[in-house]
Amino acid sequence: MNHLNQKSIFYIDSQNRTSGTSGNFSINFAMPPNNSYNRIVVMQASIPKSFYLVSAPYNTFQLVETGTASSGSATNTFGSVATNGASKTITITEGNYTKTNMIVCLQTMLCLASSLNSTTATQYVYTVSYPLMNQPNTGKFTYSATNISTAQPQIIFPVKSTLYLPMGFNRASTNVFFNNKLTSQNVIRLQAKDTIFIKSNIVASSTKAVLQEIYTSCNPDFSVITFNQSNVELNSKQLLYRDNNFTFSITDEDDNILNLNGQDVIFSICCFEYNNSFELLKNDILINNIQKLLN
């Protein structure tokens, strides 16, 4: 680490938090008095991949069957349904899903929701399919409905829901069946987050509190994600002092705090004073050499 006048390394273990959870916590550590630190960087990190593909409270979507009336609620292994007239809120059980059991889950929950309609004539039958071995693999689900006697159904995702990813749609979107079918707009994603972020109030607001991004797609579920810093100066952030109490959180790309299900994170951070006088000197030498060439 060239051009660093002062530096201190701190080890952060969410198990030593003063409040919060392992994925969103406050912790105390003392900065040296009269320091002149102006940069901070994550040196190493160990984060359990114990978070789920489907996680509360981001695990709901709405099924709207216009022209129907429904009442009551229902629950099964895959989740629960709450009704409000033509609209049903479907909550999917937390956990990781494969393509096969996601198909079974969605098909089961859509049919369960429709079974709460007041008349048999408006109780639709839903199926969810994926391209067969002898078909081009588009990576998308096709949702089909039969017994439709009124307007085409709609699948709606609330702003905070992340179910749009494994179901193959856009964030916060409304998706309407056409001729009793609806195909995913996007390729389904069954990876339980491919990028996560360490965020903290120790970082100046101009960086939106992101201390470090970490890519996780090569890590299988329930393994440990490890990170080693490759460039201290380039990946450092502007340091913002907050006494001796700091907050840290592990989030996804939608800024949702990850539930690590009781597993703790450990990472080290380096606070340092960056001295750019060497860079200024190099620039002066470069300018002088150019001037000599021009003269």
C-alpha cells in the first residue's frame, strides 16, 4: 500500500454486535485519537451463503382474477393465500428452490388461490411449464389457465417483492394473461443472489454507503463466500466519521437486507490516510518533461 501515511485494521464480527441481526447490526470499535484517516476499504470477508432465494418479507405476489369474488384464506406446505375480493395475496414459503419444485410450488399456489373463489365456475386451473428436452430452452416459464369465464388473470408484484426474479418477470410489474397464457418476460433466476453488498454509515454518503460489492454466483447454497481485496487504493471509499459506533448491513442489489438465518459475518477493514503528494509529483514531472520536448 504505497502513499499511505497512517493505517489501522479493524476486525468486524457480527457476533460482537451491540444490536441488530447478523445481516444488519451496530458495533463499537475505537478509532485512534487524533487520527487523520480519510479512506476505508474492506480487506477480507467471510460471509455465509445461508440466505434464501425466497425470503420474507419479499416473498409475496398478487393474483387478480377480475370478475370473481373470493373470501377466506388457505395454507399449505408451499405458502399461504389471503383474499380481498378479486385479488389474492400469495405468500411463498421461505427457502431455496430448484426449477422442478418451483414449478410445483407456483402451480399449487395459483390453484389454491383460485379455489377460494365463491363459485366453481370461477375456480380456474393453473399449470406452469418449462420447455421440454425436445424444445428450444428459453429459460422461461409458461403459465396457463383453464376454465376462465371472465377477464384474463393478472400476476402483480409489489415493489418490495423479489419473487419477480425466480418467476421471470420485471420488478414491480403487472403481467396479464393473453388467450389464457402468460410467458415469463425474462429468463428465470434461481440463484440465491449473485451479487451482495456490504454497506455502512462509516462511508461518506456520496458513495451511497456501499463499502464493498461481492460476487457470489460461484458459491453453492449454504457454503461460505470469501473475499480478498485485490486493490486497496482503487477500491477504497471516502471515510465518514461516526464516533465509535458504526452500523453495517449485508444487502442484495435491490437494497434488501439479507437474512443470514443465524450465521455471522466476519470481515476486516482498513482505515488509512491517503497521501496523493506522490501522484502530484509524478504529474509535475510529466508536465515538465512535456514542456521540455515542446521547447
